[in-house]
Amino acid sequence: MKLVFIGADHEVTGSCHYLEVGNRHILVDYGMEQGVNVFENAHLPVDEAMIDYVLLTHAHVDHSGLLPLLYAKGFRGQVFATDATADLCSIMLRDCAHIQMMEAEWKNRKAKRSSRVEAQEPLFNMEDADGIIRRMIPCNYNEVIQVCDEVKIRFTDIGHLLGSASIEVWLTEEGRTKKVVFSGDIGNKNQPLIRDPAFTEEADFVVMESTYGDRLHPGERVDYVKELAAVLKETFDRGGNVVIPSFAVGRTQEMLYFLRKIKVGRLVEGHENFPVYVDSPMAVEAIGIFQENRRECFDAEALELVNEGINPIAFADLKLSVTSDESKEINFNETPKVIISASGMCDAGRIRHHLKHNLWRPECTVLFVGYQSVGTLGRSLAEGADEVRLFGESIQVRAQIRQLRGLSGHADKEGLIQWLLGFKEKPRKVFVVHGEDQVCVSFAECLKAEYGQRAYAPYSGTVFNLLSNQFEYEAEPVTRKKKEKPASGVYARLLAAAQRLLALVKRSDGLANKDMARFADQINSICDKWEV
């Protein structure tokens, strides 16, 4: 019975943990890396086709974004997630595939212009995204689910995103059961729309995030509606636009909740009828999913509006932009406006077009409302860059750069500690992950020195035996180096098919002899056909 740390160890993105119990192979999250990642991630201990199950904490792509790649490499198991997470993944993973395909197409056009003939293949495609979405098993909060003889799980609302959860995992081997709790991303308290994080009472081992493990949110509750209204009035009085880079799922819906309050209260004097554009097809789809899951996931304040027949994220002058033509028209309209667009860190998507049109204008404001990872365009702007490059052009930064402080989907240091102290007894070990290098170290030290917790911040590749409560291997940090060139698309498909075949062969032990013999003959026939 093992726990292996793969991704988001001393780093903030690319979450992935591996569990082995008996002959079962399980992943908890399989996320995409974003921004600058300092350390190399260990490879999965088994081929992708050998993975039996994935347990998914929530839909954000740094936790879910590589699931289509898992499918492309032969995974055909089940993905367990909450109802809302499964719904959100149905749009987010397709969006990931679309981005992969568009980037490969762009690189291929560029290669042709430079006389390079070697074609770039996307990491995965829409067929892979559709395939993994079909493998999803929607689950309810607070329901114990028997995944197989060796594994039981339960999802608990963690208040980070619609459908987000911590996951309790009971593992049984050799007649002994151990319980591991994966926090996922722990939500901030008193967020708009969704509920506060719920506590879990018991665990042998805890794997917990530490994104904000070195800082505190503002002591007094910030009046975001008042602050946002002030930014809008200042900008509109100058005749400018307010451009809000926002994560399409979660933060965009929260901003609409605030903007509805501003609209209803007529809080922007002289500009009461200002238009709001949501320019993100994925955000538009997510708005519908938020509505579908409101009864299970919304907090009391939002549900009160729902019960009165009021949509808490809709209002007059809200314009949803889906097509590229609708997106382009936004910047030809000179009326001062709010433009909400993805991505939230400005590293992809339509937001980059809006920045190109507005960054150089001193009357405009770019308002950041979420975390900006190191190495992203958003981080550069937030830290005061005077000039940035967009679409091959140098753009002067003359717009006001503002941040809505304290607005975060992540718990701060106090919130993280409060969640951990919710366990009735101290876990046998607390593994600190999903934080920048020094944050993981300092937060683990804080838990040990100030709260007597058995805390440890593992590097990728660390292997822990859950039965013996001992490390089998303590990995050292490996600085990231240039990646080896991946196999070409068609050859990669062939390798994935071979992995899947091998996985089937390994699982055939126990079949009737005549069935195994027939299977072997079929494989040999294929080999005979293709051998030179």
C-alpha cells in the first residue's frame, strides 16, 4: 500500500498523486502545469493504461487538465468526481483539447513559413477529451462509494469551486485499512455563491495544499462590491474600459454576482447602465452549469435569491460573447464597459486580444481578481511591467493596473490550519503539497513547531508506505531541464495502443485457459502481419 507524489510538490500547479493498493493503481488528480515550474516531475510508476481509477478533487485544469492525455495513452478506467465537477469538466477538458489543437495548428503554419517541414502534433485532441468525459462517474457529496473491494471514497464540499471536494479514501490490503484524506484546494471562507469548506473528522494520513500557506487575507472582511464600484466609476469617468482577466469557471461567476449587486444598487453614479461583456465561450457554458447545480452547491445568501426567483449572476446590460466575431466587436464599441475574459493569468485565450486593445490606453484599467502564477503574463503585469509582448508586438503598459485584494478561492494560512485542526485526532502524517517551494517548507515547519503536527513537504518522486508508516524513498529536488522531444502524434498513438494491450494482457491472469490461448493467438497474428 503506497502513496507516491508526482505533481505539485513544492510547486503550485500540475497536481497528481498515485496510490497503489493490492493490484489496484489509482491517481488522485492529473493536472496540467501552468506558468514556470522549477522542478522535474517524476514519471507515473505504471503505464497510463494500467491505471484503474482517477479520483478528481475539482475541475480546474491544474488538477484535471491532463486527463485527456491519460486517455490518449490508453487509460480506460473510471474517473470519480462530484456531479458539478463532472459537468464542468465536460466543457473545460474540451476547451483544453481545443487549445492544444489550435496551438499545434499555429506552430505548423509558423514552421511552413520558416521552411521547417516537421509537423507538430497536439498533446491530445477532442476525441481524447470526449473519451475521458465518457469515463466520468458523477458522485454526490457525503456519500460513501465502494469503488472496488480494496477502495472506498467519500467527497466532502471544500468550498473552493462549484463541485470542489476533499476526498476521503479508505484503502484495504492484507486485512488492514488505512484512510488517506486529500484536501484538494481548500476554499476561502465567506465567498460569494458557494459554501464554506466543510471539515473532515478522521484520517490516518492527510495530503493538503499550501498555496497561501505563507500569508493572511485581510483581517476585516473586504467590501468587494464597494471596491469594485469605485474602480468602475474612476475608469468610466476617464472614458475607459475595465478589463478583468478572470478564470472562466468560478471567478467569472463571482464577479457577475458582485456586478449584479452594483447594478441593482445603482452604485456607479452617472454610469448606471454600463454594459458588461463576458467574452469566453467556456464561461458562458459554465454560467449554465452553475445554475443547474445551484441547489447542491450555492450558499444561503445566493439560495435566498434563487428561492425568490432571482438569478444571482444575471442582470440588465449583461452581454454574453460566444463567437469570434462577437468578441472582435467588443473593442470597436467606444462605450465605457466591463470586459470579463479568460484566461485569468493572461497566458492564453481572448483576454490577450483585449489587453492588446486596452493596455496602451491610460484611461483604461486592468483589474486582476485572482492568483497570478510566476512566469505568466498576468504576474508580469501585476508586478509592474512597463511593456509586454502580445502577438509579436511590443505593447506599452499605460493602463491602470489594479488588484482586488483578498478575493481568493484559496484559504489563507489561518484557514488551512483551521481545516487541519478540524480532525479530532492528529493524523499520523501530514503531507504538504501544492505551494511554491519556500511556502511548502515554511508551512510544514509551522505545522510541526506550532501545532505539533507530523508534517512533511515531499518532492516529486517520494514514495511512502502507508502500512508501515515509513518512507520507502525520499526524493531530492531535480531542477527542470529541457524536455526530450515527444514522439510524433501517430507513433505516440501506436505506443499508447501497445500500453493498452499490455494492460489487458496483465489483467488476463485468471481467465479460462482457452480464452487466454485465443487472445495469445490473436496477438501473434497481428505481430506476424506487421513483422518485416
